[in-house]
Amino acid sequence: MINGVMITPLKIIETSGGNVLHSLKDTDSGFNGFGEAYFSEIEPKAIKAWKLHKKMTLNISVPIGKIKFVLYDERIKSNCFFQEFTISRKNYSRLTIPPMIWLGFQGLANSNSLLLNVADISHNTDEVIKRDLSEIVYEWSK
């Protein structure tokens, strides 16, 4: 496991008329404060990569669809360089990603998927580093 990354199973509460999907409480591990929450859509087979936050902790869940997340850790003291997580309703979970970890993700559902990120700080373009898909070599089709 990449140091600082957590995967936390989440509850889906079945109710008449529609389910309730938990995401993050202020008492959960991984909660470091609130900066912003946003949704991001990804189309089937599309890949969004690569992004690294220098200060932001991400808390990601997938309420709709299925998404493969690939993390890449190039920190000097890292003992694990790549790690994959697939999140959907079937294995509904929260993925907590600390700062300084590269993130890419791919839509695996047959229709658009939706992720929710509850971040500990507001988005700031000065704290984000982006790389083109080809700059970190990873076999997305496996």
C-alpha cells in the first residue's frame, strides 16, 4: 500500500424511494478539514491522467458507475510505486489520497461515471501539477 493512502468501505442504506450513500464525516479517518466538494464525470473508457496535489488531501467516492483509479508514488521513501483501486456501487468505498501522489482514473462503466471528491482545501491552480498521459508509463488496458 502506498504510504498515506486509505481505502474505507462505505455504507449504502437502502430506503424506499432511493438509497442513501455515505461519503465522509468529520469523525472519519482521512478527514483533515473541509475546503470544497466537487463532482467529476468520466465517460466510458476515457482516461483522465495525471494530476498531483502538493497540499490537498482527496477523499473520493463513486456514487454512480465504475472507475479505476491509478496512483503513482515517486516520493524518495516510497515502497510501492503504482497502486490500483476500482470503486463502484458493488464495492462502495472512499479512497483517501494524501498530497504528493499522482492520480489518474478511467471510466469502466457502459455509461458516464461520477466521482465525488471532498477535499480538505479549496482548489488552487498553484498547488496542482499536471502531466500528460504519456509522461507516466502505465498499461491502462490491463
